[in-house]
Amino acid sequence: MSITPQEALQRTIEHREIFHDEMVELMRQIMRGEVSPVMTAAILTGLRVKKETIGEIAGAAEVMREFARPVPVADRMRLVDIVGTGGDGSRTFNISTCSMFVAAAAGARVAKHGNRSVS
């Protein structure tokens, strides 16, 4: 089943669920860059305000994993996985970057990743 970004936004405004299969298709559109940043922000905000369902979260996570770039590592190499995009321009302390340096200094091999940075 397919849903347009406008329909998805309307559902969040009405506190109605976006079903798992619809969320998968919507997230694919978002990840392919077919949905404007403003509409994407509105949908994500609407989801947060109405409280996300398990199906919505699972559908979004599945698609983000589809679009994730694998990190090539040697066989049996163990990595610590730390996520973060960097600074947000708000003059706040970036704990993910700091924790990456602390873990690396302690001898851990760190894979720090994130999505598009807001900085």
C-alpha cells in the first residue's frame, strides 16, 4: 500500500497511524530525496507529537538499514559503534564526538557514524 507525504502528514495531524508497509514506502521516498526537507521535518514532527507506533518505527528503521552504507572491516575485527552527526550550531557540548575520542584513547576501534549533519 502506498501513501503520499501529504497523506502521511495529515494522518499525524489527526493522530492516526501510518501502517508499517506505508511507512516503508514513505521512508524510501524520503531516503531517495523525493520528499522535501520541510515536508520530511513536518512528518517527523507529527509522528513525534502523536507518539510513534511500533510499526512506524520498525518500518522507518528497516528502510534506514537498507540505505545504510556498510563499513568494510577485517574479519573478526571488533568495533565500538557510536552515532552522531556533529555539532548542531547551538554551542552545545557534543558528547558523541567526545565519547568517541575517549573510547579510542582506551584502545577501542571506533566506527562513528550518523546521517546528514545539521551543522
